[in-house]
Amino acid sequence: MTGILYFSSTGNSLYIAKRIKEALKGAVIYIPECDENQMREFDRIIIVSPVYSFGLPVQTYDIFSKLPHNIKIYVVLNYGGMAGGAEQMAYELAQKYSLEIQAVYKMKMPENYTLFITPPKQYNKMSLNSAEKKLKRIINDISNDKIHLPKKRRTKHRLYYSNKPNWHLIAENFSVNEKCTACGKCVKICPVGNIALNNGVVQFGNKCTACLGCYHRCPQKAIIYKGRNKKSRYINPFVNENDIGKSFDL
Ligand SMILES: Cc1cc2nc3c(=O)[nH]c(=O)nc-3n(C[C@H](O)[C@H](O)[C@H](O)COP(=O)(O)O)c2cc1C
């Protein structure tokens, strides 16, 4: 069976993972829930992940050390503007853990790092349209077992991972405004357990990895950054928002 392991905070990677599942069959598993025993059931693994700061989210980064050695591994990265050295990072990680890496792809999707700038809706539509063609090609390549590895083999673009000790500083800038109903959704969806409800008050801890899931998915748009009441939030329009973070067909 094909294992499609994904990480996602706003649904772009989930959408890609589900599309791959439709075409190639298999199980879709949310990376934070994936364990090594499950992975033994797979005869190939496809990792689907966003790009974070020209590299990989820590959840994706860390899963490489747990992947089985004797099966083919494919990586499908998606990014909002510039992927930087993320492909190389994935390739080098696969080499570091002696994995049978077959392909690393990247494809553009709508940007979800919108704390400072919000791309026009039209721009997101264009990204989603052009992503379709690219995704079809990627799925076709994977089903034909094509080798597709990055040409440039080394990079220094590792901002996100090398900044690991500083992520908690970002969390210091999140807060909730008066719209918060203390529904607890942010507590439930945070992939690193960084948010708690204490006496009906949302509190951010020091483990934030800046995925922005809470920011985009809060039903009241009550989570704000640096005190700004910015309105726009992004969720991939083709997924059920409640499915983000779930696994399918185990
Ligand atoms: C913390 C963070 C860092 C990001 N860094 C980059 C980046 O370096 N380059 C880029 O093109 N997009 C970057 N993005 C945008 C995402 O890679 C992109 O929107 C992706 O499709 C989101 O996938 P998701 O909806 O599955 O979470 C970043 C997003 C976040 C939350």
C-alpha cells in the first residue's frame, strides 16, 4: 500500500495528498500522528509538505529519520512564493538517513504566510489553477516511477530549521481579541500542544513552530498577530477545514 504522509496547517498539502490518494490509492496520514509501525505496512511513501522559510517544517524534517530504508520515497513540496533550498534540504535529509529517495517535486500553491501581506484573492485563484496542471504531471511521474531529484545538491537556505531556538518568540506575538469564545479549537488543532485554555482564557506557551494553523482556522478570527486586527485568513477552498490534521483509510 502507498503511504501518503502530510503536514498542513491551511489545507494545501492535505488537498495535494488527497488528490494523490484518489489517483494512486493508499492511506493519507497526518505526520504528527504517524508512527513507525504504521510505516512498515507501506510499499512506497509519498511525503507532502509545505515549505517553511526556504526549508521544511520541523514535523516534516523530523519524519525523515523514521522512514523505512527499503522502500521508495517521494517528496511533494508546496510553497507560496519562493521555495529556496527546500528541495535540496529534503534530498540531503533522505541521503543522510540512507533512504531510497526517488523524487523531490515542488509546486506553487496559495501563500498562507499572510501575517504581513495578503495576496489578492485573484492571485490565489491563479495559483490554484496552475497547480492543477503541475499536480497532474507529478502524479503521472510518480505512477510511472520516474526519478526526479534536485540538480543543485547543497544549500544554505535553512532559516526555519536553524532558527529553531527562536520560534517561541513568534508565539509571544499572538494573542486573542474580544471575539474569542474560548471554544478550544486552537488548543485541539495546535500540532505541538502550545495552546492552553486556562479558566476560559487562551494562553500561548513556548513551543510554537509558527505553522499559523490557529491563526487561520479560528472560527471567530479572534487570534491576532502583534495586536493587529487583520481580517484575511486562508483555507484551501477544496478541502473540508475540519479534515486538516486528520488521517484517512488507515
Ligand atoms: C511559517 C511559514 C513559513 C513559510 N515559508 C515559506 C517560504 O519560505 N517560501 C514560500 O514560498 N512559502 C512559504 N510559506 C507558505 C507555505 O509554504 C504555502 O502557503 C503552503 O502551500 C501552505 O501549505 P498548507 O496549507 O498545507 O499548510 C510559509 C508558510 C508558513 C506558515
